[in-house]
Amino acid sequence: MPRVAAVRTRRVRVPLHTPFVTALRRTDFAETVVVTVEDSDGCVGWGEAPQVWKVTGDSLAGSAAALEGPISDVLVGAAAELSSAGLIQGAVVGNRSAKMAADIALHDLVARRAGVSMVEHLQSHASQRSGIPGEPGIPTQLTTDMTLSVGTPDELAEAAAARARDGFKTLKIKVGTDAAGDAERVLAVREAAPGCVLRLDANTGWRADEAVAVLTTLADQDVELEFVEQPVARRDLEAMAYVRRHQPYKILADESVFDLEDLVDVIRAGAADAVNVKLAKCGGITPAVELLEVAKLHGLGRLVGCMMESHLGIGAAAALVAAGGIPGEQDLDAGWWARTSPYIGGIGYDGPRILFPDAPGLGIEGVLS
């Protein structure tokens, strides 16, 4: 049986073609730690640990230290199999971006050894877990929404019209920085892109009363929203449940759900209708699978999202969606914001479509810069 022989890291900085602005931060780059896990036969799997100070608290330096230290310590010499994924989660407290990177890389390594795509690998893994054969056929693409950064009504209208021309059918509007003007922003987007499905994301930026006021105003204007994401502070589930009860739109929990304990708390509080699972929040594919299964079991809608990360992490998240047959347009547009992919191989974008590579694993063969 092959063993893990080496864990290596490097930092990658990906320039964005347009600044990305939310209620929590503004960035002109996607900064990440790329990790490779190599086995004793020389096969290599790839993963990444995005830096998202304002959400996960993980930094490039911290993720690199966790990967080069305690995570490497438990992986090197361990079986190059999914049975070693638990070692990653138990190697260090927190540091979920680092765990995400190592977990993805281990999955990629196993898929490459088997000579199958990441989607096929995850389908097979799901079938083994459940004892139920997977759906026939291997998806070659899926679609994503497009996020509109925080801005003025005119700026949002201009961006919405441009993204609609690019072929995006679902737009996620960043709100939460100015409750008094948020309804006007949403109305401007509706007018500029009348054929698009609208989602809102406040990134914890509203108080409960502000959320109810804004959303009631929108409802009075007959605005159709697919859901409203994380309207209030992460830990204030009572406030989120209040918002859910006092306005007509579905509530999606994002920052409130990092791990299984968080998800259980949200379910018990009746705080959300759906959950946004992100690999960097929960620590990789392995815990994400559990979160998605529990959410489905309890009747919650499921969305797979991303941080401002590169094509590598997006490729893993997209494969998870495709393998799990999760319906609807996902929230995986981060790679679209990059001027270009920093990798040789991997996924590509064609407007709202994420295209899977015809290659084993994630299909990544190297870093361009």
C-alpha cells in the first residue's frame, strides 16, 4: 500500500480583474496556499488553503505553518487512502483552510491513483458510504450564480446588466453595509436585469430589525428573491429565527454554519431554510459531505459556496456538487473573478458554466507562476 511521502506548500497570489467588495471586506487578489501531497509511488494530489481573514480567521502564514507542521506530521507515513482523512481533522484545532487543502489533496491523490476524475471518485465514495449505486453518467459541467459586489445603485445596475449579457441567470447581491439604501440597490438590479433570479447576501451586516424592514419593503415592491443569506450576526440564531418568521423570504445560513455542531444549532433554533456549505469553513470535502447529508436529512436546502479562492478549490467544490446531484445553480463564481487561472489544467469557466477537465482527479498538473 502506498504511503504519504511528502507534504509541500507554496503561496499563490491571483490578481482579480475587478475588486471584490462585501460587507466584511474588499480585495483585489485571491491569496492562497497551494499544497501538494505526494505518495511513495510519486503520485501527487493538489489542494489549496485560501486566506479569508474576516470569515475564517485563517492566514497564509498560519495555514502554511499548520500544513508544514502538525498536518504533515500526521500524514507523512500514513496510508495514501481516504482512511487517513480523519488524521487531518484531528491534527490541529481550527485552521480549517489548511485542513481543506490537505483533505482536497488527499482526495485528489486517491482519484489520480485510480485514474478517475474527481466527480467519479466522489460518486464512488458516496456509493460506498450509502450502499446505493450512484446516478448514471458523469457530469461535465454545472452552473453558478454571479455575485455583485457592494456598490451604489447605479454601479450595481451596471454590473447586473453586464453579467446578464455574459449569460448569468442568477445574481447574488451583496448588501448589509447600508440598510437604509439596500432596498434601492436591489430594486436597481431588478430593473437592470429583469430576467435574472435574485439572491441577497448581507454577510452578517444587518440587525434583525433592519433585516425585517428591508425585506418587508422589498416584498411590498413585489421583489422575488430566491433566498436571503446570513442577514444577521453569526452567533445570533435567535435573531436569525426572528427574521425568518417576520418576512416572507427563505433564509440561508452561511457564516452561522462552520461545522456539524453549528448546523445542529441552526436546525434546533429554526433559524434557516437552507445552508451554504463551504470547504474553507468546514475543513474540506470529508466534513462537507457530512454537513450536506445532515442538511438533506433535516429537509434543509443545500448550496455549495466558496471563499475568494482559486480554480483549485472551486474545482473540488464543483465536483462535490456534481457527484452529489445537488440541484440548482451553485455559488462558485470565485474563479471567474481571476484575470486568469494560475494553473496548468483544472476547471474552466464559460460564462456561468464551470467546465470539468477530462483528466484524473482535479486535472491540475502545475502552477503557472
